[in-house]
Amino acid sequence: MKRLFYVVDRIDDVQDISDDLHARGIRDSRFHIVSRDEAGLYTHRLHRASILDRTDLARFVERGMLIGLVLALSFILPAMLWSGIQWPTLAWVALAAFAVMAGGWLGGFGGISSENYQIRRFHGEIEAGKYLVMVDVPRKFAVEIEQEMLENHPEAVLKGEGSSVNNPFAGSDGRVHII
């Protein structure tokens, strides 16, 4: 899925966009609105972004679980094979699973307090009172939706494109850095 990011100035325009997207068959689960005006979104019955869309919770949990897996493979597996401790295999597997889950849990603490890396670049506009509309569409329909939005809603400015999937390896700028 491709995620299209639109910035809109007025909530009434966001309502019109929402109505058009619904008429097009796009469900609430496929578009999300981020705004400082949570009460306005609730009053207009607009689908606001969930905590998973607004924070880096999912990405940091994934990172934490990967770190837990690396630690389990680095310490628990060698201890199981060469330490001489005669625990049942199930106990070692449980210990490794605990390391993975603990890593995810600890990672969640960092993620819940961080703004999502995909919407961080729109932070200033959101704080200025604008609305960020994120629309998830299949890649083959992205150009069609972009054209339709341009024709029907010129007030919605396309500010970027991305993926609807969080990348646990992405840096704060949204790109994957090897070095």
C-alpha cells in the first residue's frame, strides 16, 4: 500500500474529502487524520489517526524485539549449548522468548513517547492548526486517487508519499541507513 500525505487548512474541507473517499469505497481504516483539534475531528465524526499512526510505538516494539532476538541468540543459545546447565530445552526456549518479549516491551517505552517518523516532517504544520490527511491506497490506484484529489479538492496539498508499513530499520528521516 502507498500512503499519500495531504495537508488541508480547514476542517470543512477535510469533511468533504472524507465524504468523497467514502463514496469512492475507501474505508476509515484506510485514511487517517492528524490534527491538534481532536474535538473538531470528533464533532465532525472524522476518523482520527490511532496511537499506532501518531507514535513510533510499533516501530520501536519491532526494534526492541529484534534486539531481544539478537541477545537471545548471542547469550542464551551459547549458554544452552556449552554451559553444561542441564535445563530442559523448553526452559531455554522460554528464556529466549522472554528476552524477545522483554525487548519489545522496553522498546515500546521509547516508541510511545516519539512522534511517528513518517509524520514528523509535518509537525510544524499540524501545530499551526492544519490537518494532515493520510490516505492508504493500492499502488496501482495511487495515480488515480492523486488525480481525483487534485481535481475535486485543490485545497488539499499533496506533501508527500510513503509506505503504509512501518520500517523498523528507518532512521529519524524515514530512510534506511546502512552506515
